[in-house]
Amino acid sequence: QRILRLAEMCRRLETEEEKVLPFYPSSLTEGEQQKARRVLEETAMEPLARAMKDYMGLERFWQRFNKAKLDEKGLERARAALAERNRELRSMLQQYLAGATISQKVPKDPHPL
């Protein structure tokens, strides 16, 4: 209940894009979507199905949570790639500086790069 209440409060702070566009477009056909809506509108007979109706409000929460986790993983990979690129550039810079100091001493030697 607390999560649902917080989600309602956060809904007011969403941008227009977040309110209009869903995070995940459905991969279902129109007929499949209609069938799914009919199933959701039916009254549940089984206890588990009735309990699941209580948690339907959490669907948006889990979409946001999963999107945040995917963004986090993407940023971690991007950071690792940038750290690797930084290490390569530092290595190249060290080679260049080493070549520049050597070439000042012996101008006839070829440049190390």
C-alpha cells in the first residue's frame, strides 16, 4: 500500500513524455491485447488470481524499476568502456612523450609511434 501511495504521488511529478509514452511498447497484436483485457476484466475464481488483482497497480512500478536497472547496467558498461579508452589514450600519450624526449636527445632515431 505504501508503494502504491508513493507511486500516485510520483505520478504528479512525471513529465508529459512519461505520462503519454509507455516505457515498453507491447509486442502483442491488437487481437491479443483485446483478449488480455477481457481476461483481466473477468472476475477471478481462484484465490491466487484474486490476489494478483490486488497487485496490478504495481505493474507500472515494476516497469520503472526494471527500466532503471537496465539504465544502470548500460551506464556501468559505458563507464567501463570509457575507462578502457582512457587507459589506452594514457598509454599512447606516455609513448608519445617518451618518443619526444628521446628524439630531442638523438634526432636521427625514428619516432616510436
